[in-house]
Amino acid sequence: MPTNVWVTVHPNGWAVKREGSERATQTFSTQAEAIAHGRALAKKDKVEFILQGRDGQIRERDSYGNDPYPPKG
């Protein structure tokens, strides 16, 4: 089962990682490139896309998966 996709800061720029993985799937020199690649992976695999800022805080979160509708709670 595919796992969520994270875009995080990396020593070489920005990294696209799978949740729970230590290693980056791919690294990019710009955040925009990493976001585009990460979103495409999340949409393809129908999982959640999470974007972290330079400070480590989650800046954005989008779900492309099987969200229950209506939402619980």
C-alpha cells in the first residue's frame, strides 16, 4: 500500500519522501519542483500530500485519497 508523500527541506534543496522513509525519493534544487513532483506522486497513488516549510512546520496538506464523505466528527 502506498504511503503519504512529504516535501521537506534537504541539504541539497528540497526532498520528496515517502512517509516513514529515511531516504528521499528524489531531491530538487527548488521547492516548486519538489511540490510539483510530490503532488503528482500523491495524486497517482491516491494518498496525502504534506508540505513542510524550512522551519519544519507543516505549511500545507492535501488529500488525494479515499476520504470519507461526509467527514466524521
